[in-house]
Amino acid sequence: MADIRVGIAGLGAIGRVVARHISKGIPGLTLTAVAARDQAKAQAWLEHEKIAAALVDLDALPQHCDLAVECAPAAALEQICRPMLAEGKRVMVLSAGALLPRPELIELAIGNRGQIIVPTGALLGLDAVTAAAEGEIKSVRMTTRKPPDGLAGAPYLVANDISVEGLNAPKRVFVGTAREAAKGFPANVNVVAALSLAGIGPDRTTIEIWADPGVTRNCHSIEVEADSARLSFAIENVPSENPRTGRITALSVVAALRKLTAPIRVGT
């Protein structure tokens, strides 16, 4: 079979890691295109890394790839997904929170036999939650603790005049549903959006968000009550060069891409 042609939309902290891994060699995949806001900077980086991929606009991605990996700001999600899904192609979405208010993208995927893939990202246990959702899940609760600078500037904090500067003790800055959190913290809690999509949906999944000067990692703990199991798990993610994103997020994308053509696939 021919290699799956992969395009990357966004060449920031995550996109660069993914590009390096594909270019070094993932069986069955070829990096064929990159779309970036600053094309001159992107071209210079590709040349420095000796990565041969076409530099294209977002709407041209379907002409160059079979699967696009979204590594861009959440605001660009629709511009990335629509052209790909309209052509019946696949998009791997990291900005899961931006999917919640856009059910039409899912309908577009259904109507054209395209596919939206949400990788595990900075979370763990999604396989177990997905399995539990085949039965009955009663509740899903999540608590996120991040260094204050990883939350600074979030729309919810700005709108409610909540400051996270100069904290010397943990401060709870939000409690509510996954849908509300995704709207108020679009760059911070894609994890809870993914959790809600795996389980009981964004309106029944709840989250507390804490700005905690005592942590240096992005910490998430999840409690799930289901008829098949009680799940309790936690993860502490080392931030990438972008404090809002954990290093493991990019590696999760690489692992998900590797699964596409692997001779043995572990996990759901």
C-alpha cells in the first residue's frame, strides 16, 4: 500500500516535534506538506532540519495530504478541518475544546466519510473511559492544577477580572462543565474536552481549575464512576517550551500516527 501522506497545520512546539519524528521515519507515513502562519520562518526551520515538505496554505492541504495534523491555535480549527473533511479525508485534532461548539464539523465528516481523530494528548486513561461508556457512566470529575503562568491570559480569567500573578498559595479559578471550561480556557484544557468526548459528553463532565504556584507541571486528576468500574487516575505533565502544553502531547500525536500503520496495535 502507498504511504499515508501527512500534512501538519502549525509549526509550533508540537508541530516541530511531530515533523521531526515523521521525517526520521514512521513506517507507512510520509510528511508531504506543512502549513504555517509565518511561512518564511517555517521555511527556514524546514531547511535547517533538512525536511523536504511542501509549504502550503491551509486550504491547499487536501491537495497534498491524506491526513492533516492540527497543531495550530484553536481559532484556526475550522479553516483546517473543513477543506479536509469536505474531501473525505482525515484530521487529527489537538484543539479538542474547539470541537465542542462545532458539531457541524462532525456532520461534515459523516456526510463525506471523513474522520476526526482526537489523540490521547496530555491525558491518560481515555481507553478505559471509552470502554466504560459502552456501559453506563454516572459521573466524570476532573481537577487540573497548573503553574499560574500556564493559565495567564485565559479569556475566562480576563472576563472575570481574575488575576493569577504573584500567588503564594493555590487559587481555584474555575469550576463548571467541560463545555464551559473549553470556552473559557481554549488553550489550556483540551484534555477535559477529550475526556468528555470519550465519556458522557461536555455538559455532564465537570472540572475544577487551579492556579498553583507550588507545582511545576500540568497536573490532572480524574474520577470516573461507572457500572463497570470506578476509575481514578492522575498525570503530571512536564510543560513544553509553550507552558500551556505538556511535552507528552506531541509524543501522543506521534504514537497515534504510528498506530495507523503498525502491524500490532495496542489499545482501543
